[in-house]
Amino acid sequence: MNLSTVSLLKCPICSAQMQADDTGKSVRCKGEKPHCYDLSRSGYLNLTHPKDGVGDSKAAVQARRLFLSGGYYKPLSDRINQILEEQCVHSVLDAGCGEGYYTNRMQNGKREVLGIDLSRDGIDAAARYAKQNQTGVCFAVGSIFTLPVQAEAFDAVTNLFAPCAEQEFLRVLKPGGTLILIGAGERHLFGLKETLYEDPYLNPGRADLPAQMRQIDRQRLTYTINVEGEEQIAALFSMTPYYWRTSEADKQKLHGLTSLQTQVDFDIYLFRKDPIQ
Ligand SMILES: [Zn+2]
């Protein structure tokens, strides 16, 4: 973990600022009775508070990795990077980063990137990828509702398909900073739903948009993907909220399917933290 990113963190127990120790294998807080956190073998920090709960399971993380490695959502990743460029973002926090597919593609040698997620398996996968591919991105296990991050530390926060923790995002953004929020558009995965249901419905859109920030842009990104192979199709399906709502009889419709063509549809919202609050 690089030193400048460590200085943006705060201790989840006593809220003091963090600093790397001499060994480079752990960080400790500057509190009166310092708390010490060891870097994992893959290079992430566990900054959870005992009250934080747990994140996504290993199976969910593996399914997402399998699907995303197919490159189906690369155009979304490219669009996010383009927005970071346009907004002149030098430091970004990916809040709820999962296994870090988008996060590891954000840096490109240009900016400081920190990914935080409650799933230890997700962060471990993200950190391993970062280490192997030298993406320069740092990762920590932590809750997005109690971010282990200093106030006004980041130019931008990204929030992809994760809950919007508006108060925390406001706290950690610099004045004038940007929140980039991604949600499923109304026709997202419509082809998948046509396969599953007699009467597919349109998605309602995100209901948790920030109330105290100013919306500065809304973009839509939509295209068609061809998902190849039963395994990839099953991985995609397991990533969706429909997975939990679909009857066994309907789930059977995907068995034996080797190719699935579907529209993807992303809503991209940009919100600004006003310089004076
Ligand atoms: Zn502490």
C-alpha cells in the first residue's frame, strides 16, 4: 500500500490518522494507544469495525470475477475512466468495489485509487489482481457506511451497484468533489428476463439517489452483449437481484442454454458536493 494512500485512512476504532510503520508490513494509527493493522499477503488492510457485519460470499465473488473477466462490461469501465478524466480526478475512492474489476482499471498511472468493500473475499481477489498486474490500486476491507477514511480526502467517489451511503460520501469528498453513481437502467438485462419470464418488467431505477448533493449530469450507456457458455450465463444470472426472486421452474429455463443475447443498460449519475456546505 503506498504511503500517500495510507495517510488518507483513519483508524476504525479510534478515528486517528494512520501511518505506515518501518517494516512496510503493517500500518498503525496515531492514537494515544496505537492500533496496529497488518497487511495481508495479497496486500490489503482489514479496517473493519466489529459492528460492521460481513460482505459478499466467496461464491458470489467468484461468479462476478468469472463474468467480468469476459469483458462484457468493459465499455462501462471505459466510460467511468473517461468521466474521471473529464472531471480532472486525481484521487478516487471506489465505495463498495467488490472484487475490484472497475477499480483496478481506474488508475492507469494517473491517479490515486482506493477500493473499499465489506467482502474480505472480494478485497482479497482485488488486491491479488492489483499485485500481479501492478495496477497501483490500494484496497481495504471496510464498511461504506463507516468508511475508514479521513474527511475531505478524495476528489471523487464511485459507487457501482452498491448502496449509496450519502452522509459518508459527503464527508470523505473534497469540497466541489464528484460522486459517480451507477445503477441498472430500465432495460438492463432485458434479454435475460425475456428468457426467464412470461412477462418481463422494466427496472425501476435507483431509488437511493443523494438528497443533499447537486446532480450535474445523467448519462445512459446501453449496448447488446452475447454471453457465451452455460457457466458465464449462470455467473451473470447469479449477480442479479432476480436470482433471488426467480422460481425454480423459471430458473430451469437457463439450463442447457449455451448462448444468451441481451441488452445491457446502465444509468450513470454525476453529483457534486457543493464547495460551501
Ligand atoms: Zn486507533
